[in-house]
Amino acid sequence: MIIVSITGPRMSDALEQVAASDPWADMFEFRFDRIRKPELARLLLSTRKPVIATCRPVWERGEFRGSEEERLDILAAASLLGAEYVDIELRAGARVLGQFLGRRRESSVIVSYHAPPGTRVSIGALYRRMRGTGADILKFAFDAHDAWENRIAFDFLRRAGSDRQRAIAIAMGEAGEPSRVLYRVFGGWGTYAAPESGRAAAPGQLTARVLSDLYRAERLRPSTKIFGVVGNPVRQSRGIFVHNPLFARAEKNSVYCRFAVTDLGRFFSRMVPLVQGFSVTHPHKVEIGKYLDSMDKISRSIGAVNTVIRRGGRLTGTNTDAPAALDAIEHVSPVKGKRMLIMGAGGAARAIAFEAMRRGALVIVTGRTPRAARRLAREFGIVYVPISGFRGVEADILVNATPVGMAPHSHESPFPPHMLRGKTVFDAVYNPPLTRLLREAAGAGAKIVRGTDMYINQAAMQFELYAGVSANVSLMKKLLLQGEES
């Protein structure tokens, strides 16, 4: 059940949000603490869909600053006017909860707990306390700072499921995005969504349209296979706009999420047992190898992994970056016998350097992290140039394998304009699709290779591993473009 939180702040804004979000909403939550001078009857009559009445006080991370008596009067009035559900905070106390539980003929009761920032919560104790209230639905929300913490929400939902208790559990913030998408996989009753216009009610909320049309969140189930991208940050990743529609078109019971991971060890111990495979992006392509059961020959040779797949219960790493990047470059210019200067020393740089050497290029590496660049040069037997001296290097092909120029820092470029004339220039950054480096290179008459070309190539290989069927590359290009525009 997708619940759209209506936040105003003006009455006209709230009514517009209801109308704009209606095609994707299963239910609406009216946040009376965020709507200035809310006209209760008018709001409740603005939709035929079920309504949750919420008036969150400041002491529970809401915005209502009036007296407790005034707040409860608003909720009681909404109940009398037809709100199907009323949200009452656990910390409001047994007396207040009892008052609304005694009015079940008018509205069912959601008991909610929003953990204060930095609070450690015993899931078992909290669940028992909330269930002990006798409320119809339990709602637990907390801040997540790493993707592994989504497991806390899923564990809460599983406890509720074992008792046939309706429940909602949400990890707030970018790192908690999977908890909003995967709620039905773990037995959740509903998930909250942002309105199509206006501000979200909580950090990390997605719109109902994205949850419904892109993720198919309300159609997921316990048997759904979970895939995703692992990195930090992952907000810029466009994989969700490619893999999810491809899964839908292939009629696969699978979903692709974004996992913002800082602590790989905890992610592997807490979340990976729930996941069937994932893409790996910056900064984890090298480190992730030590957590895998095995790596194939190419990823071992490169020393970096960008794809993990579960086979027979074992996690295997491979690397689709290497052929993807060089296929994209050689579509424009052959590399055999050419001098290639690579900026970067991370997983993408290692993959490109390895495959370029295999195809006969003379590879030179430089980077902002001298230790890593020297190590790469030593391992691969290629030339290292300090970052202070790369501007004097004569090369036929220039490669940016760093995040420089990636949104939101798209004003940056790793190579100065004077180096670009007459070269082939490849930028592994694909968001934005035309980086500053590529714009300047095109202006200098260079042949350019977009990161989107590499992305499509490697994502097509990944999709075949995930889904067991070939990807439609022309469709993937359209989907990626649509994702950029969304």
C-alpha cells in the first residue's frame, strides 16, 4: 500500500498534491502539522481513497507547536469527519492511546514511534511495547546512515509478520531507500511516499509514481529477487531506471535498488544474505573482493569487481567494466599501438588499463592518489606519471576514470583544454551524459566517447547475469535517457 503524505504548506498546495498524486496513491496521509490552517472537512472530501490523519508534534520530529489538547482535538475532529486511520505517537502515552482506541468505530489506530537521532533501539523490546498497546497498525521509523541498517526495518516487519500484526518500518534518509521500496518483500503493510509536488514529509521519501511505475513496489512479494547497486554515493546512479523496466518487460519477479554503503563488512553480514546480486561502484570495486567467495579470472587479473552474483549460495565477482569501456572506445578509435593516458587508479581505472593492455595499447597512469596510482602501475607493468607532470604527456587517447565531473560537480574537468586537441577522449562519468570534459573535447575537435556507452555495454552484461536473458541494448539507451530526464 503506497501512502502519499500531503504536506501543503498552504491549503491550495495540499489540494494540488492530492490531485497530482492520486493516480499512484493507495491512501493519503494528511500531515495537519505541516498544513497551515488546515480545513479538515475540505481535505478529507478531496479524495475517495482512505485517509490517515496525522498531526505530529515537535517532540516527535513533527511541526505542530500548539498545546497537546489542541493537537488531539484536531485528530479527534478528523476521525469524526471520516478519516479511516489516526496516527498516535507511542510517546503520547497510554491514556491518549486508550482514548483513540476506544473510538475504533470511527477510525483505526496507528501507533507510531520515530526514534530520536542517535538513539539505539532494541527491536524486540520496542516491538513488544508497541504491540502491547493493542493498536491496529504499528509504525516504526528511524534514521539510517548506511544501507545495512535497512535490515533493522526488515527484522521489525518479520517479527510483526510472525504475529500476523500489520506494521510499517521505515529507515529514513538516502541510505534507507530500500526499506521504502522492499516493504512488501518483508511483509510490510504500507510505505510512505512524497507528493508529486511539494516537499517530502520525511528524508528519503520517493514519489508514489517512482514507487509504483519504476519499482512496482506494491507488486513485490517475499519471493522477489533483490538486486541493486552498491556504492557511496549512489544517488547519481541510473541503474534503477534501466534494470527495473527491463525486469518488468522480461516478466521477472526481480527488483533493483540503490544501496548507499560505507561499511562493507556490516553490509555483507546483515543485508547481503537477502540479496541475489549487485553492481559495484565507487569506492568499493577493489575492497569488495575480500568479502566474496570467489572471483573469476578477469576480475582477479584486474583486481577489481563491478558485478556480484549469487550462484548456488556462493557470491562470485566478475568485471563487466573492462570489455564495456574498450568496446566503447574502439567503436570510435582502435587502441592497438596507441598511447593511452588514464586519470585514476580505482576499480574503473584498473579495468580499463587491463583491457587496454590486452588489446595492445601503451598505457600510462596518473592520479590524485599517488600511492594507488603507483601500485596500479607496478602491478600492471605500465608507466606512472605524477599528477604534477601529466600535462606534459603525449597521448593519443585520454581517459577519465575518476568521479571528477560527475553530478553534482559537473563544472569540473580532470584534463586541461590544451591537452584535448586531436585526441580521442573518453569519460567514464555518465551523469551528466555530456560532461564538461567531453564538451571541451568536442569543441577542440577531439573524438569523444561518452560514459553512457560504457555504462550501457556493462549493464547489458550485468542484466544477462541477473535475469538469465539478453538485454535489449537499444531499449536500454532509451531507458537511460528517460532516467536522466526524470
